Amino acid sequence: MARRIPGRRPFAGSACRAGLSLLGAAGLVAACAPASSTPGTGAADEFRVVATTPILADMARQVAGPDATVTSLVPPGRDPHTFEPSLRTVREAAHADVALANGLLLEPATLTSTLEQTSAHPVVEVAEQARARGAQVIPLVENVALDAIWLGLKSAYTTAGDEVDFRLEGVDGPGAVAAYIVGTFGAPQVVFDSARDGSGTRLPNSAHTHLSWAFSEPGLYQLRLSARAGQADPVAATVTVAVGVAPPAGAQVLDEGHVDIAADIDAGRLDLRDRDRVWRPEEVVIAVPSSTLQPIPPDPHYRFLGRPGRETYLLPQAVLGKHVHGELDPHLWHDLGNASSFVDVIADELALSDPSHGQAYRARAAAYQAKLAETNRFVEDTLAGIPAANRHLVTTHDGYGYLAKAYGLKVAGFVTPSESVEPSPRDVMTLRRTLRDLQVPAVFIEPNRTGGAGILEQTAREAGVQLCPIYGDTLDEQVSTYLDLMRFNAESLRRCLT
């Protein structure tokens, strides 16, 4: 029985069971036969490592050096998301002393099953184990429209009265604005409506409420808000919101988390707050991404938003919850800091399985990590030259969250959230609006990508936007190592977005 270790998947000891069920019996006896065990015959003495992807295999080669042979089960240039195992896959897995997989559902189920049931050793899920070594992970958001800031109202304690009266005094902007609360049975209660000056709500002392916000058109909005309690002087502020467009250059941007418009009557101010921080409204801009564009519900109760079927930019009410998959984004390697954690895992696993070369594996890992740190500095310096207004990343699918988070970019759009989802007409419409509203100078397509690439190319050409290359899940002859991939992507992003 294979031992169970966190981040490892136990295998069904008997070799090639997966091959028989997945690929058929023909040729499998020869494919899965163990290598000769006679000392000195060469193949039997060779320490073998398999990795599911070319990127993972390249990292393993840097650690293994001449002490092990490393094979990528997915050939260079092939898409790991859609790769189907072959007899070669079964043979390589059956003969391996160490099996490395990215994990976190990156690999297709057929490849995972083949690997699990063919090898006599546990599979090492590198991304999962890397978390214990400092790797940062990002959850996958099921509904990208909910991946935005949550904007509520809060009344700080005041001695002036039992209630605080919030008012929307007016709006300067390209469209209509409304804020509302969704009740227990789904009926909206309007709180603010730009069509009615002075619309508002009252909150008890030291209270808080969640709100949904709707903006009818893209552009820059100025919300003039006030709050008063009892006989105390009212407080007022103007909150700036960038809807579907890039925020003004130099502005501090709030685009995630739970932020409240908070009235502190005793202190004489109206500001923006979360649990730990306070912002002056004149110093920040709230960003509402194009992904929040939603059709107005047909329910007559929502008529205050406009005609049913028309679209509005909608910030969701936080109490509804953020719909997140149980899975995590598996593309950790686009952050070089995470790659260093990958190397720690690989070195430990090779040393565990081949202790006679353990010191050499760890020495090579340390040398490679120095190169990773050097490349990280190069990527940071290169991407720092992209103007703030152009730091928007548009790709075929949502696979670059780590790249964006690590190096100060913003995932502005993609054709589909994942490889397995076909783009809908609404996806394409949202993509077009993103390119138009943000004035994105370039979109990025992977050389080996097919799903979504044609739609992105067509949409970019219609918008007069240039097409540029980016590498995501694999390597090829032009970009043959992981370090090459990170440098290539940094240079391509800098060239096309500057």
C-alpha cells in the first residue's frame, strides 16, 4: 500500500491498471514491463523522474542534473488541460521512481488517473505541497461578476442621536446610479436613486448595512453624499467611482474587499473604511470592472434600474456571498516566488527517493533558486515600465491571476474563465466592452492555444487592438525553459502595453 503524505496521491500498487482500463490491453504488457533489474545493465540503475507538464519537468531537470533522467508526460507545445495519455505515457509512468504532478486540478482526469494507477510510487502534487513552503494561492471565482469590491454603509457611534441619516445629494457622471438592499424574499428596497435628489436611508447608531450598486453606463462618476444626526453639523464627501474604465492616473484604487461609506458625526467626517483602514474619499477611486455588467432582471420590482434585458454594471450586495469554487487556481508558476517553493518540494522529494544524491539535489536547487530570484528582479524591473493606465491583461482564459497579482497588473478580461467552458454571447459582449472602455492597447494569445483564441483575435481586430504572444501552460522550441517563459512574457507585456 502506498504511503499517504499530504500533497501526495496514493497509487494502486500494481502497475498499468490504468493503462488497461483507459487505453486498452494491446501492447501494454511490453509497455509496462519493468526494466531489467540486473546491476550494471544501465536502464535498471537509472533514476527516473516523470513530470506531467514541460514546465514542471524543466524545474525538475535543474534539480536533478546528471543524477536523474526527467521526462515530461505532456510533450512541449501540447496543452496540459486537454492532453490525452498514450501508451508512451503509461510506459514512462510505470518505470518512474518519482512522479511529479502540478495538482489542483490542472491536469485532465484521464492523465491523473493514468498516473495514479500506473506507477508503484505516490504521485507528488507539487502545487499542493508548495503551499506549506510559502507559496501563495488564489481561489477560483465561480462567478466573475462577483469578483469585485463590496460597498456598504456604516454609522460610527455618535452622541448626537439614535440614528444617522444618509443622503445621495447628487451625481455627476455619464449615467444613472442606484443603490438597493435585497430583502429575504428577493425584493429590492431602493436606498439611493440618482433620479431622486436627496434619496437616502437611516441607520441606527453604530450600525452597518450591505448594498448593491448599479451604474447604467461606463465612465467616471462623482457621488455627492451627506450624513447627519440630531442637531450636529452634517458631514459630506464626494466618492469617485470608475465604472468599466481605467481610474485616473495616480489615484489610489479600491477594487476588492468589503469597504463601507462610513459617517463619523462626532469626528465631523464621511470616509471610506474596512475593518482596519480608513481612506479619505478625495484620495481614492472605487473601481468597478467590466465583468460586473449584468442584464436587468425582468421582475417589475427592478424597473428602477431600467428596462428588463438592458444591461447595467452591478456591484453585488456582500451578504449574498462570494461564490467560490472549493478549488484553487493551479497556475502558481506565473509568480516566481511560488516557483521557488516548487523547487523546494522537488528537491526534497528527489532526495527522499534517492538519498545517495540528496546533497547534490539540494545544492542544485539552491543554485537554481538564485537564478529564479535574478529572473524575478528582471520581471519586476521590466513590467515596472508599463504605464499605470495600460496595466490591463486580456487573454483567452483566466490563467494569469498569479502573474497579475505578483507584478502589479490587472486581469481586465478573458474570453472564458476556464478551458472547459465555451464562451457565450455575453462573454464576447463583455470582452468587446472591456477593450472599448479601457482602451486596451493589446491582447495576449498563447501560441499553442485553440480554445477562445479565434474569438479573441477577431474581437481584437474589430477593436483595432494588437495581438501579442504570451506563454501559459507549456514550453516549445522558441521558449524551452521556465526562465525563458518568464522573461519572454515580461518582455512581450512591456513591448505591447507601453
